[in-house]
Amino acid sequence: MNARFSLGIDLGTSNSAVAANNFEEDEPSIVEITQILRPNQIGESSTLPSALYLPHPDEFPEDALKLPWVNDSRTAIIGHFAREHGALIPDRLVTSAKSWLSNFHVDPRRPVLPWKSEINEPKLSAFDCSRLYLEHLKEGFLYAEQLQGRNWDLSEGQIVLTVPASFDEVARNLTAEAAEAAGLGRVILLEEPQAAFYAWTARAGGSWRNQVNSGDIILVCDVGGGTADFSLIAISGKDGNLELERISVGEHILLGGDNMDLALAYTLQAQLESTGKSLDAWQFLALTHAASRAKVDLFNDESLAQAPISVPSRGSSLFAKTISTTLDRPTLEQVVLDGFFPITKVNDLPTERRSSGLQEFGLPYASDPIVSKHLARFLTRSLVNVKASDSLKAFVGSSAEATDYLRPTAVLFNGGVFNAAPIRKRVLELLTSWNGGQPVRELEGFQPDLAVAKGAALYGRHRATGKGIRIKAGTARSYYVGLESSMPAIPGFKPPIKALCVVPQGMEEGSELLIEEKEFGLITGQPAEFRFFASEVRSGDTPGQIIPNAESELEETSRLEVTLPAIEGLPEGQPLPVQMNPVVTELGNLELWMKHTGSDRRWKVDFQVRME
Amino acid sequence: MRLEPRLRFQERAIPKMKSYVLIAAALIAVLNALLLIPAMSAYTIPIAALALLLAIAVLALSLFERRETPAPPPPPVVAKPPPPPPERHVEAEVVAFIGLLQEKGRLVDFLMDDVSLYDDSRVGAAARVVHFGCRDVLQEHFKVTPISDAEEGSHVMIPEDYSVDEYRLMGKITGNPPFKGVLLHKGWKTEFVKLPRIIKTGDKRLPSIAPALVEIK
């Protein structure tokens, strides 16, 4: 393909953005996305809030919510107005659809969103929502370019879509499929922390090579509106010929800036209620907005001791009914810095999730709000992962033996939360305290809201032109297929499930394997099911290796299903010998195939959601 | 797209200019016709003077108008030209903009309420709502910067090639540029206007500034 431009799409949990890089220009630029701002009004913004609103058929005049590229009156609204208006009518609002893609208690293809609402209109699935967001971003890009007098053919572009590093293969495949359904064709997937790192190298210009050294372990610390995502990138090589490898990724943590704003709003609400003032639901929302603004003002200007908060009522009487209070600095620091980023010990890990059988299968929000502890858990698990293989152990050297966690030497911050300098400072202090007082560097020059989209466009450019750096990554996890234990059934004793490693961690794009260690007998015409497991801390496992107790060692992610068609010349009901044949495509998608041992025929295995 | 508001102003300025030229021409014709009526001969001089004054006023106004609306730069080439604006489009956009100030900064609530009934602390609390909200609107849709970076009260020299609409001279105005003086107000300008666009106005009725809110239980 002779690409003429690259497109970087950051499909975020709370905000999305697009950057385009015309190869005739040096740098990617952010695409201003046209969206509905109010009924009858459209305008542009550099981000598209990832919020979807399903209006009642009589709620707005016909065509009042029509985008320039839409010919029919569509039902769902996406973006700014959806978020602002929907906040007051939660029954019709979908947010965090992306996190539902990796929630395997609810089928991402089942129309259940808005979650637990009682509307009469048809609901949407997490997959539908992602497809609609991507469609809007695609059309928004084409429309913005048309206004500039340019008409692009998407097939002439290298399109890169970012996903959290914490997404497993099933969620990644769903995202890629949503992009295809949205008319983006086959996109390349890139982990968000890596995109942030590419953006940093571009922003630092040629000097980035002087800012990192061989032996550095860089922590990409990304805390956005709704999620926290961590990765480690190791630098090796010498004489300016640096090599980068992503050596560890974190788990999916639903904890972000929105939690901080809410915590502040609850604190202020208690403050108001103690003086006899009460707030309705709308005022609470306004209070959350005001608290967020006050937080930004106080964090940006260290000389301010407090920030005023005024919350109007819903009615038109502004003078009589406005409630006011102040947010003072000690309260802010106590709620945000000490509440979410306290200086904890590195062995102080988050309290485990509730595992009550009656738990509702909504989104698995982090039950421990302390980001410091999640970071400690990530760095502890990273060390376990790195120690598991000799090639990764080489990156950390002997220093790793002395500690219980993997020490980063530098940090790259990303995500809206780190706009605030005091929060960045606090995280650096935390890492320094774990490091026995030895400071950890901050890599300067980030742009937390738009860096991921820009980095993705840059990566697309590097791939299409063959120039520029590439981070060595491969699959972030290793994957396993459950094997039914052949032990005899004993009452009161559940035999352990063994698992076969089919995909090692770091399996590279454009490669495939044949697992010859184990042969499966599949009966044609009958669906066969397997349990599917993953781990992000077992870098040493090799294809074909058997893990004796899958349920305690690994994490179950989904179910695999395959049905072999009837084959000519083979009597029905007779088992057909097949072997696992994992493939990582050039675009970074993992596919599993069952290959007939006697011929070249093979059948693709589908990932199914594991229902409980 | 940013040029849109300016182009629209241009479109509106021309019919406005035409209308007063037409009215003035009709008035001058009437005054001249009056001169032909014998009974009016006693008023020849005042009528002629009035007609002359009107003519001068029209000339001055048209010159002024030309200054106010310099020739616009050629519009950028766009792939899809927007459809011709429907009736009352400009008015609808102004209402939508006031609606924006109301939605974000409760400006209409603030101005329509009776301020005399409340003490300064109540007015102050309400003013913060208006200030934060309207400032957001200003920052989102305009890029407002001061015209002069000098401190108010200091001596400044107005650049020789200054734009007439950016500096207003007060006090004794004599001599040629560059002018020197004391800066009384630093002035404001906007580097761009990025207003939301109206999808359609439909009927001839103006849109609402803010809808009445009704909660369905």
C-alpha cells in the first residue's frame, strides 16, 4: 500500500480525539470534530466526548440533531451535547462504553446499554456504541478535510486505533471489528501508553535520545477521566542506537479524574449541608463542574489559598437561590492528593475486589480508590513478569534482585489528571520514597489530552514510511487453552484444570505458531468449547507448556468456540485430529485456528464471552 | 469557516446602506418638489439647505460605511458550499448566542432579575456564576486579547500604520501620526470567532433563548 496520510484515533473511555498526518507535512495535527452542541447547533471541538444519548422521539424537533454528513434523522447523539444533556437524564445516556468491551460478565454484543435503564427505545451494545463513536470520528475527519478543500480516500491512509494496554485480545479484536464495521477498514491497533511515548519523542524533537539512556526503565503513567493504565518501556542499545521494548502492562483499572471530581463534590456537599443548605441532583452536577474548575484553578496557581464555588438553582431566580461556598487548599490536598495519591509503602497493595456471589455485573469499578497502591501492585507484578524470562531479566540486571518491585528510572505522564503539576510532583515523590530517596526523572513535554491521538498518527507514519522509531512489543500477555482433567470424579473434590500455553508473551506481529504438543479430537458438525486463559506476568512460558492449575495461576478471559463443518469422505461423528495454530496478524490481532494434522485445512476459533 | 461571521456582516451591511440611500433620495426629491410649489417660496432657503444637508449626510454615511466594511479577503475555496441561509438566519444566530450565555453563565436570568432587592453578598454569589460561565463562552468561541500591551496610565506611542478601529484618539488631536498619549483603556480584540452554527431555523419564528424546563415524574 502506498499510504499518503496516517490517521491516529484515540477512542477514549471519556473523550476521543483524532490526529491526521498528511505525509506532505512534517507533523500530525489534531482534527477538529464537528458535533452537536445544542439542539439546532453544531460546532467543532478538538475532542469528542465518548458519550451517547438516545433521545425520546418527541424530545427535540425533527432534524434538530442532524449532522452535516447524515442524511436520515439518526436516533443516537454523540459528543458534547450528549454528555451535557445526558448527565441530567441518565436513563438515556451511555458512558464508558469502552470499559464494557472488556467486561466479560456481560456480552459486549448484547444490547444492554444504557445499563439498567427503563426506556422504550431499542438499546445498544458496547460494540454498537464503539462502532458509532468510530463512525462519527471517521465522518468528522472526512468532513473537516472537505471543508479545507481536500477529499481523502480512507484506503490511502494508514489508520491506527489506540486501545488500553490493559485490554486483552478479546477486547482488542472487538475494537478492531468495530472499526471495520464503522467503515475504517482494517486498522492497526496500538497500546495507548506506547502512543503517548511516540508523541513524547516527537515533541522532544531530536533531543529525546539525549534524555534517555540505555538501561532506563520508563514508566508510562496514564490516568484519564475514567481509567488508569500503566506500562513499562525498557531502553537498551548503545552509541545513540537505542532500542525500545515494552516489557510490562497493567490491569484494567476503572479509576480516574472523574472519581476525583466526584470526591471533591461530595466533600463540598457535606460542607454545604452542615450549614443547612441542601442540593438537588442538578445542583450536585453543577457543584461537580464547579469543584473541577476550582481544583484546576488551585492546582495551577499555588498562590491561591482558596477558590470560590457558586451553584445556581435550576429556576430563573439567580440572586435569591444561588448557593455559595469555598474550596480551600487543605481540603483539596486532603481529598485529591492524600485521598488518591498518598505516600504509601510499596508493599501496600490495593484491597482485593469483593467476590460476593450476589455482586451485580455492572462495570467492575476499582474498589480501592488509592492510585498509589494500584501503582505499587503494577510495579510488583512487573518484577514477577520480568523475572520469569531470561531475555526480560537482562533489562533490569542484578538490581532487580534487591527489591520486591521493578524500579522505573523515569516517568512519562499522560492523561488529563496530570495536567495538574502538584499531582505529577506527588507521584514523583511517591516513586522516590520507594526508591530509597533516589529521585526518579520526569520526561518533560507532554500534552496529556491529545498526545495519544498524535502519537498514533506518528506511529502510522513510521509504519507506512518505514522511517522513525518503533517500540518492540508483541502480545502483552501469554494465552492458554484449558484442558479437561482426566482425573476420576471424587465427591467434594474439584479436579484442577490444566492449561496449554498457545501464545507466549511478546509474540510478534506477522508471526504464527503450530502447537504440536497437544492434539485435539474434534467431532465435525458439533460445536466444541474450550476455556481460555491469560496472564500478564508469565513472560517465561513457552508454546506447548502445560500449566498444572489454571484457575489459580491464570486469569480466565473468555470461552473459545469452534464448529468444524462436515467433511467429505469422513464419517460423521468421528473425531478429527487438530492442533492449535495461533496467528498474530500484521495489524496486531490475535487469531486462533484449529489446523487439521493431516492436511493444510484449518478453521478459525471464535472468542465467546464467558457468562456467569 | 472562521470568516463566516464577517462575510455575513458584509451581506447585511449592503442592503442596510442601500435602504438609507433610497430613503434620503426620496426625501431630497420631496424637498425639491416642494420648491416648485409657489406657496412654499417663502421657505426656499431653509428647504434648499435641508436638501443639501441631507445630501451631505448621505455622502458622509456612505463613505463611513465603506470604511467600516473593507473589501473582504477572497473566501477560501471549500468543497461543499453551505446552502444559502434561510430567513432570519442572522437573528436566529444572535438568539442562539444569547442562549449560550444564558445556558453557561445564566446571563439572561442575571439581567432580568431585580437586583435592587438583594444585598451585595447575594449579588456577588450570582455574579460568580455569570462570570465563570460567560468567560467560558468567551474563551471557547473567541480569542480575546488586549489591543495594547502597555499598562493603563502609561505613555504610549501609537504605531504609524495603526488600524483606525483599534485605537480611538481622545483629547487634543493635532498633527500627524505617530501619535503619542496616555493609555486610558487597553482595548480588546478577538483573533477569531468560532461560533456554533445553526442547523436550520425552519419557520419564521425566532428560536427560544432558553426553553422552559419541566421535569416528568
